[in-house]
Amino acid sequence: MGKRRGERELLRGLSKKQKKHLREFGEEHPFYDKVLLLLVLHLCFPFQSENSDKSSAESDSETEVEQVSVYHKLLATLKTSPESESEEEEDESESEEAGESETEMDSEGSQEAGETDGGEEDKDDVPEREKGSLVEGFVKCSTDTAEQTLGQDETDGADTSYDPSHGVIEEFTDLKHESEFSLETNFMEEESGDCSADKRDSNSSQAFPEDPFKQHMDKELEEKEVEKMSTLPKTSSQSKWPWLGQLTFFSTLEKQKTLKAYKEVDVKQLYLHKPLESTWPKVNKQFLSSVNKPSDPYFTPLQRELFCIMNTYRDLFYPERNALTNGEEIRHVYCLHALNHVLKANAQVLSNNTKRRNQKPGTDSDDYRDQGLTRPKVLMIVPFRECALRIVHIFISLLEVNEKRKIDVSNKKRFKGEFGSDPEEKPPNLKRPEDYEAVFAGNIDDHFRIGVAILQKSMRLYAPFYSSDIIIASPLGMRTVIGAEGEKKRDFDFLSSIEILIIDQADIYLMQNWEHVLHLMKHMNLLPLDSHGVDFSRVRMLNLNNWSKYYRQTLVFSALQEPQINSVFNKHCFNYVGQVAIRNVPLSGSISHVVVQLPHVFRRLEAENLTSVIDARFQFFINKVLPEYRDAIMSHTLIYVPSYFDYVRLRNYFKKEDLNFTHICEYTKKAGVCRARRFFLKGEKQFLLFTERFHFYKRYTIKGIRNLIFYELPTYCHFYSEICNMMKATDNGVDATWTCTVLYSKYDAQKLAAAVGIDRAAQMLQSKKNVHLFVTGEN
């Protein structure tokens, strides 16, 4: 009985094909060997769930040598032909038949086992059934995951992007909508009713051989050129444009032709994708005025010159972005450039899909290399959710040709709920400067990330990263995904093939956490750790050669010239076409906007190098500046400290010396802020330590200031005049006792020029005098 029962157990997990092979040859086919089957499943499904990993734990030791073969993994990730897909469908149908026969055998076996052993065999058979149905378990796991993803898409108003249990599903998988938004499985005819129009769009790059997109992406670098870019210094040249002003061009390769600004724009010169030619004038109409010539109905003068640079795929650093004046103009023009790039790239893929489907068998398909190692092409870094909301609205407006041809946007309701703002949340009767209201308008949450998939007439918000064309995120949102070394849940493969990186409002990240930006730049365009199902026959050679960073265009927009931002632009941008930086010097500084009559004393400190200036500043302050303010006469002294680390150092020193002071920083609670302001106003505390980041986020007016010390020049030049003008809020009328002292070094040249003007700054840096006095407010 035991022998017959053992034979039944062996037959129980076999399909009809396996039983037939067993009767004919007396043994199982090698393909159905469990160890080999687990190896094949591991190669075909490297991203399988933890349950399948556990079920295959027993065979890991036997297949360890085969699993580490990179060649086999590479072969397993290649896209299959239509014939192989039909074979997979047959295998699935056979597995379903096997499941039915297996159920019949189980029912018969359980009856016999129940007659002999009282049902004890059922418990022992459970692990064997789990092993035998590994494929079924994987399919069931995938189905459950797809149902979860669909449930998330249908849920509005619930933010699951930071939930560890939902984050991986939402950001890195695309099971339910893969066929709808997949570039590899869509064709031109299926996506649009007007086939001829779409074909014209896809072949626009062939009609115009000077198309910048084709020129940039089809350029094949040589190894000598790559070595030259990584070793030789960049050469620079100067040019002056009517609107942008002084431009500096950088390049490592042979000297490029001098780029000239467009005086008048011809739409054919821009090589815009077909829908954008008609939608852009309507979307950008709000910025056009009567000043624009009738022959240029597309751009403002600033937009025209910026797009002239963007369209050549050069890197760009524009440090004169202003939220009040030109912020929205710039946002519209870089959205146009990013969307134009994505539409051209996707149209090229869809067109090649059609060509490959219609090509004869045996034809070489190496001419269709049109993709990266991962799908995301554009990464847009913005500080707040409100910025992402406006960008998505611009995309939708640019894609909607007219009211009859509305674009299908999925998850739109959820997006508005999570990224929109409630007007009632804003406290009433708060008076803040206009630039503050412009920067902090709407939803100012700084932890977010969202993928956007675009396929001609449809857009999917909250698309998983590996199925997205554009990723919009904040530095903090990207940092939580990228993670740090040693963390289990981290991923940055989706950054491997980014072709356009846009960093907008870079100055705000200095007030958030600049380390997040540096961490992101270190993980840009690295080779992915996994294949993510890519078809290597469609991948461009530049991506396979790990030269993606030399083709990436980086656009940086900031409100100020700052060494840290310049460092990112100079050290992390490797575009083979070159870089362009706008370098206009301020003629008049922020000191000219001080309205109170106030003497400004600038005291120069000496430092051997940039790393020693921090300690030199601290020693200069406690030895030469602070003793002059210890007298009771010099009460009501506010010390403005831009760096939080300097603030902590000064706070600890003041506590150690038992000085009569109070302090306010960005981490101080509201009750502590009110208490410190009251003590300082009444004179109960002689000193007030005040951080720049608190002023950036709150913009409170500090009353009672009589003596002002700038421990370091402000990051934002207009903060200098704002802090000085706070003195007019004092009503005691002791104007003659007001003082202002500023500490600076030769390494503060940019901040000094922004504060006092380029001419005065040059005199102060060249002069050997340590004290310079200026008086404002005479008029």
C-alpha cells in the first residue's frame, strides 16, 4: 500500500503531457525537473515576491552557480518574439489543464489516503502542492498586486506615496495599465484615428535633418572624445544677448560655433512636435503683450532667448528667476521644451514599433535603437506641490488641441486633492512681502514625487516610475526613494536614462536641505542594477556604453548666484554640447533700498582658505566685534546668522559666557518665538540670535532693533534691506543710536556685490582697509 501510495503522490502533481512522456520514456522530461523549473522561473521573473523566494529556498543551494550567470539573466530579460509569446500562451493553457487534472488527482488521492491513514497524508501534502504550483502562486500574486494598484488609482484624496506597503507598488510597478501605456506594445495606428497626421509627427525629425532632437540623440561619441571631456578643462567664450545679457559658453570638445539669439522666431526653426505648434500660442498668450511684434506670436523676449538655448540641448544656468516677474514665463518655456522632447522620443518609438511589425522576417533590427535602459526621460525638481500642480496643468493645456479633442487624464481627481490647496487654510490678516506671497502660494508641502506617462492623446498621473516619461519631485521626495547605502528599500535605477534634468528655484533648496540635491546628482545616470524588462535590441549605444551623462541636458533656474549652485552646475554637468551660464553683475546693491538713516560699517576678516573662513569668522566675532556690544548702552542688538551651524555655535558660546540673550531659529515653536520677541522688544534680553531660514519661512517683523550685526552677508540680497528697514518699526525715536555692522571676507565677493553693488564691492576687496563706512537714508 505504501508503494502504491508513493506512486500516486508522484503522479498527483503531473500534467497530461508529463504523464504521456512518463509512459513513453519511463522518466520525466528534464524541463519538468523541479530544480530546473525554479531556475527558469527565477530567470524569467527576477522580481518575484518574497513568497516565491521562500518556496524556492530549498533549491537555492543546488542552483547557485546557474543563478549568478549574468549572461543568462541578460537573455531572460530580452523581449520575446510573437512566436514565443504564442508559446507562452500555450504553456499557460497547459498549466491550467494541469491544474484541473491535479485537482482531480488530489480528490482521488485524498479519498484513498483517508481510507488508509485517516487523513494524515493531507497535511504532509501541503508543502508539495505549494512547490508544484509555484507558477500559479506567482500569477496569483501578480493579480493581487494589480488589484491593489487599481484600488489605489480609484481612491481619491488618500496619499499613499509615502506608505512603505504601497510605495513600491505605486512607484515601481505597472501591472494594470502596462498594456495601455507601454511604448513597446503600442503603435501609431492604434493610438490615433488620423494615421497620416501621426506619421507626419513621427517623421518630422526625418523631414528636417537639422532637428535638434535628432542631432543631439543620434550623435555618436568616440572614446577619445569621452576621455577628452573627462580629463581636459573646459574652454569658455563670452557673448552678450539683448535680453539675457552677459552669457558665458563652456565646452570641452572642439570650439563650437557662436550661438546667436533669434531676432524673430519662425515656427519651422523650432521643430516643435505637431500639436504644440497650435497649442503653445494659446497657452502662452497671457504673457504676450502689445510690445511683441506681430511676426513673433510665440514667445516673450526672455522666453525666445531661453528657448533658443534649450533647443540646442546645451546646459543652462539662469540665476535671475524672480517669482514675481518672470517665474511663470520660465516655467512655461521649460515645460514646452520638456514636453516637446518627450513627444518626439515617444513618437520615434511608436513609429519604429510599426516598422518592426511590418518588416520581413530575418531583417536586421539594429536600426531601431530608440530607447534608454529605463523609460523616464525627464526629471523635474521643484520645491513645493503647488509647482508640480502648475506644471501638470501646463502639460494638459499644451496637449489639448481644442475643446473637442480633450486629453484623457487618469487620476486627475486624486491629483487635485493631494496637490491642490484649500483657500480657507490661509490665515487671515497676514501681511507679508509680495515675493513671499508668490513663493509660498498654494500647497507648500515639500515631500512628494509623481510619475507622468504621456502617450499622444492620453496622460497618466501617478504612473509608476519605470512606466513614466516625466518624473516631478522635490529633493526630499527623491532622497527618500534613493535612500542611503546599507538600506534595503532603495532604488535609483529609474535615473539611469534621464535625458533632461530641470532644477527650478534652486535657491529654495538652500533653505531646505542642499544635501538632498547633492545626493540626487551623485545618483544620476548610473548603470541600473537590474534590467527592468528592457529590450536590449532597442537600447541606444550611448546608454549601453554608460555615456548617458554626456548626453543629459541640465537646466538650472535660480534667483541668485550662489557658489553651491555654481558648483553643481560646474561639477555635475557633462553635456558634450556644452554649457551656458548667465553672468550679469549687479550694478546697484540691496543697500540702495534701505530707507532708514543708518550707518553701515563693513568689517573685513582674513582667512587663509575657504575651509578656514568659518573658524576665522567665529574668532573675529568673539574677539573684536562682540566686546564692543557688551555694554548696557548697546542693548537691543539683533545678530543675523545665515547658517544654522554658526547659529548653534554662537548659541552655545553665549550660554557658556552667561550673556543676556534670546534666540529664534526655524525650529523654535510658536510660543518660544512670541516669548523671544517680547523679551527683545522690552529690553529684558540684550541680544537676539536670529537665523536666516526663520526669516525666509516666516518673514516676521522684529521690533525694537537698535543695533544690527550681520554675522555673514545674507544669501538673498533683498534680505539685507528688509532687516535694516525693520528699524523703522521702533517708535522710541532714538535714530541717532542705530548701528549696523557687517562681517565679510574675500570669499563673499558675490554676496558683497549683491549687497553694495559691483563697483563698491571691487573697491572693498582691493582695498587694504578693514573698515568701510556707508550711510543710507539721507534722502
